[in-house]
Amino acid sequence: MMLEYGNTDPARLGAQVISGIGFLGAGTILITGVQRIKGLTTAACLWASACMGVALGIGFYFGALLMFFAIMFVMTLLNFVQTKYIGSCRNLHLYIIFDTLKNV
């Protein structure tokens, strides 16, 4: 069944949603003073939930539900890995910051 949308292209809506959310997601990524990157998971979840919203909007309910369970599985698994293994690592991060290289 072919749907008529007049002179518009419905695929452009999805492209604009994805690029707009990508712009907002990039705003959540921060680089702290000690050169640590924060907000990547938030940006990825924003982008994935926008994709899921577009899929729901066009009526692709099974794909959106499948995406929901995949996102929840990955987020739960990675949170477990982080708290179980990465959080228990005993690493020392040492940063040396020079004001000037004149006497070095």
C-alpha cells in the first residue's frame, strides 16, 4: 500500500530528527580539566531513544520494542561490568601540568 504525502518526503523528517538529536547529544559530551571525557553514554542514549521514537512514529512497533530491549540489555550489562570489574581496579592517574617550559 502506497501512502500519498503530497509534495513532501517523509524520510526527511527522520533525517532532521536524527541530526537535531545528534547536535543536542554533542552538547552533553564534556571534557573535564583532567582530560576525562564525560557524557558519551548520555549522548548515545539520547540518539538511540530518538531513533526509537522515529520508529514508533512511523508505526514500526516491533523494531522499536526490539531496540528498547537491546538498549536496556546493553546498558545493564555495561553497568554491571563497570561496577564489578572497572570500578574495582586500583589505578593511579597522575597528571603533571607545567605552567612554563622555561626551566625544563
